[in-house]
Amino acid sequence: MNSSVLEVATPRATEVAVGDDSLKVDLVDGRTVVVPLTWYPRLLHGSPEERANWTLIGEGIGIHWPALDEDIEVEGLLVGRP
């Protein structure tokens, strides 16, 4: 019996944009994920300056907003986990 192994690469972010009502994350593989900002109250209530101050963590497996003490995993975005 033959079996194949499916290798799934860890999703990684390259760019992040936070609008008034959505979070948009561009991924290394070319996909873009957009989720409602209501999923993340700290981002929703943060100022535009605080929202714009983000950094990628773990080579893009997550996103961190230091002024808002918010961390989001890219994998969670892909599975629809707020």
C-alpha cells in the first residue's frame, strides 16, 4: 500500500495593514487574509499610530503590537480563530 505524505508549510506573514474595520495580512505564499477588526478589541480601540506600530515575530508566524500588548498568530487567522 502506498501512502503519500502531505507537507504543509507554516504560514508566514510578510506585510500587515490595519484599517478602521479590518486587519489585512499578506502571506509569503501570495495569499492575503482579511478579518474583521472586531475579532481583536485591542486593535479596534487602538489609535492609528498604535495600530501601525507592529512587528513580525517568529519569522512571520505571528504579529506583535507592542503599544497594545497584542499578539496574533497567522495560523489562527487562516482557520478563522479570533
